[in-house]
Amino acid sequence: MTYTEHYSVLKKECIDFLTENQTSEQSEFFYADLTFGGGGHTFALFEQNEKNKLVCFDQDPDALSNGRERIKNSNAEDRIELVDSNFRHFPTYIRENRQDILDKGGLDGVLMDLGVSSHHFDKGERGFSFREDAPLDMRMDVDNDDIKTAADIVNQYSLTDLVRIFRDYGEEKFSQRIAEKIVETRLQSPIRTTKELENLIFHCYPKKMRHGRINPATKCFQALRIEVNAELDVLTELLDQVLPLLKVGGRVAVISFHSLEDRIAKVKFKAMAKGETPCEIITKKPVLPSDQEILENSRSRSAKLRVLERVESKKSKNKYAHLTNDN
Ligand SMILES: C[S@@+](CC[C@H](N)C(=O)[O-])C[C@H]1O[C@@H](n2cnc3c(N)ncnc32)[C@H](O)[C@@H]1O
């Protein structure tokens, strides 16, 4: 299967925020796209200014092979570097391999467009979606056997841990009932496929709630995906380390797709703004997609963009402060 076309969410808004501080005196600008995916944001930055150079990360083999080909076909090898790694290793990677960027003052911008891409859902055998029957896998880094798959979690985690991840990562109100049914079922035989799990969850829902707008399995599948890929931990780790990598005027932009990720970005940004390295929150309220974008791509409806800038000194006034109150 070829890589599914991925609609890049809030693309124009991201590029505008990340490039707003460019000045004509600079001979090159360095950006990092930590979630390359289909390369939509990367190539928008590539095209925005011929002085832009990018270090990109992805951990998904399909995104990487598709990306390498796209970079080659666009003759972009001298300006786009694509690294096969979890972005939790990005700070170390920069220090060990791209000291040249730090020597020139640091990065002009870092982007994270979190979560999985359309490709993950469309490629049924990856086990992210219950639309097709497939092994319960859900690893983005599918070649990494050190990572527990969704099947490992469903069949090995304690009742308490299953309840916790369904409740905390899925905000699933029938967490207890679903976890108990899983534990009971796996005593007979392990739960191995997406359809088996979907069916089990379906029957844990009260009859009158089984055929709503959202499939009953949606929240637990999200929770498992977050647990498999440690999505909240890696975001937290990265935000804790990103500021020293930015130059003064450099920005970090985070696009999140659910309240758990957005809360981390919001809370971390607030803590960073009070920390030792001077920085300012540029988006007092998260930026949301326009009605037109939601019409074109319904997945974007839950997206939120938050942006923070490293500044010279804490005294500098946030020129956007008058715009909004935080929410
Ligand atoms: C929402 S997609 C990004 C789409 C991209 N911005 C575009 O316009 O095509 C997220 C991508 O980031 C990758 N990803 C998510 N978390 C990651 C992590 N911790 N480390 C490396 N890659 C990650 C996923 O494999 C996926 O390809």
C-alpha cells in the first residue's frame, strides 16, 4: 500500500507563526519538524523560503520510506534531513550530530503535529482502527520489538491498570466494566484482534448507547494507542528540553488532537514562561481550524495549536497579550 495522502492540519497558521520572526539579514533558518508524517508541514516550510533548512523526525517506517522518496524526488536532500527516531531523542540528536545549528544560535522553530497520521488508520494491518480485522498492534515504531503492542497490554495488564488507561487516556465512562470483561475473557483465550476487542467493548455498553454517533470502541482504542506509544510521556519529555535548543526569537508550535495532549502543552508552556530561560506564550488561547478547514478535513475539528517563543529577556512585552484571556 502506498502512503495515504495526509491533510496537514492548521498548515498556514503553523507556517505563519514559525516564520514570523525571519529577518532578511539571516542567511539560513533552521527548523525541526518532529512529526514528519506525509511531510505536509515540512514541505510547506521548505517552499516558504529557500533559506529554510529542516531536521525532521518520524518513527514510522512507512512515513520514513515515503518521506525519503519525496525528499529525493524534490531534490531537497541538502535542505531536509529525515531521521528515523522517536522525537524523545531529538535534543540528544541535535547536541551530538547538529552542533552546527546550536553554534549558529539555535533553531528558528520546532513543530509537533501530534499523534498518528491518516495512513495509520487506513492501513488496517497496523491495528489502529477497528474498521478492519487485524492483530492488535498500534506501534508507530512497528519494527521495535521492545515496545509492548496493544495485544500485550490487553492480555497482560492488571485489572487496575486497564481501568486506569481506559479512564485516564480514553475518558471512557465504562472503563471498569470493559476492563473486567477483558480480564474474564482472556482467562479463556487471549484477545488478539481489533474486531474481537471492538465486539467485547460493544457488548459492555448499555444497549441503547451502542449505536451512537461514535463507535463504543473509539475511546478505548485511543487509550491503548496512547499507552503503546507513550504519547503523553514523550511530549512532556520533549517540552522539558526544547527551550535551550531555540534561538532567541525561535518558536515551538504544538498541534494536539485531544484534551490530554493539549493540557500538557498548556501547562508546560505556562511553567516554561515562569522558568529561567526567558520565553513568552504567543497563543494565549489555542488557535483552532477555520470552518472551511473542518469542512475539508473533519479530523481537524479537534485540533488545537499552541505556540511559545524564546525571548531575549522576560521584560519584553508580549505583543499578543491584549488578544485573549487564557482558557
Ligand atoms: C499527525 S502525523 C504528522 C503529519 C504531518 N505533519 C503532515 O503534514 O503530513 C504524526 C506523525 O508523527 C509521527 N510520530 C508521532 N509521535 C512520534 C514520536 N514520538 N516520535 C517520532 N515520530 C512520531 C507519526 O508516526 C506520524 O507519522
